[in-house]
Amino acid sequence: MIVVRHRTSATAATAVDHVIASASPELRITVLDLDTGGRGAPLNVGFERAAGRLRRCAR
């Protein structure tokens, strides 16, 4: 599973981290932070990562 946090405040990022930490260990969850781009940017980044074309995401 890939979760892309787009333009997220520190408080919201912490909340997401708590949810991810409480998830089942069998789930392989990747969390990416994205501070640029428009509404479609998180989808594009997520698809690129899933396809193996994205190595890093700017924080």
C-alpha cells in the first residue's frame, strides 16, 4: 500500500503516522511526503512509485 501525504501539516502527518503504526504488520505500507504539485500530483507520484519508476520523493 502506498500512502502519499500531500502538503500535510506536522499535526496531520503525526496522525497519519499513528494510523500506519497501528495497521496490521502484514500490510507493507510505504508513506511518501509530497509538498509540491497540484491535485493530481499525489496520484502521479503513487503510480510512479508502484511501477518502480520513482526512487525518492521530496520532503
